[in-house]
Amino acid sequence: MTTLTLRPMNPDEVATFVAQQEHGYVQQMVEFAGLPEDDAVAKARADMERYLPEGRPGEGQHLFVAEAGGDVVGHLWLAKQSPSPRAGEAWIYDIEVLAAHRGKGYGRDLTLAACEEAKRLGCRSLGLNVFGGNDVAIRLYQSLGFRTTNLQMSKAL
């Protein structure tokens, strides 16, 4: 397997990422969190404006492209600050291996690269959220030493 490297997104990549990110975030909140679509759209827009104001990374937000052998294989959105109360914790807002490159170990490599980048930023830990139902990602993170810190559950009535 080719070595994975990270590089900062260029302005065109950032614009494409931001547009796709909001749409994908809405879909995940509807599918996995059970939010009504209107509520998911409102939350996604508010979060995007908070962290990526005017479509650009805000303070402490870092957007990377993952490449292997000259091919773009995924992306990483890493923040120096965490939404959790844990001091010194970086946060993965989004991490994805493109569909054509899945099953080749890039998810593991990309997560490990995120850990190294968080260390470089001076952080002592790295957190992330995984929506329920994303069993592949949950198993990957557990195999890399991530542990469950919160668990939210819901039942439709």
C-alpha cells in the first residue's frame, strides 16, 4: 500500500468541501440521529457558520486532503479545540476515505495521521463523534485505542 500524506486544502477544495459537508451532515443527522430534516438543516447551517464562517476555516480549524501515490483518497477536518470539556483535546469533525479507496487501510492511516497532527498542534488527546449505526468506523476507532466517553440513545414513540 502507498504511504498516505496530508496536505492543507487549497481554496477550491475548501469551497467544494464546505458545500458537500453541510449536505452530508444533514443526511447523517436525519439517518443516524433521527432529526427531522428541517431541524438538521438548521443545525448544519449554524454549525458550519460557527466553524467555517463564510466558507473558510475559522480559528483552530484545519482542513486536509489525504493523498496516496498522487491520488486523493480522502479528507480530514481537525480542530485544535474540542466541543467536550476536556482541556487539550483536539477534535475530528469529519474524516472520510473516498468510496473507491475504502478497504485498503487508508481509514486507519488517516486516523493515525490525525493523531499525529493533533500532537503537532500541542494537544494531549483526540476526540470524535460517531453516529450510531456506523459500525465499521466504531470498530476502527476502538482498534486504535479510542474509548467511548458518551453514549446518547433515543427511542421513537
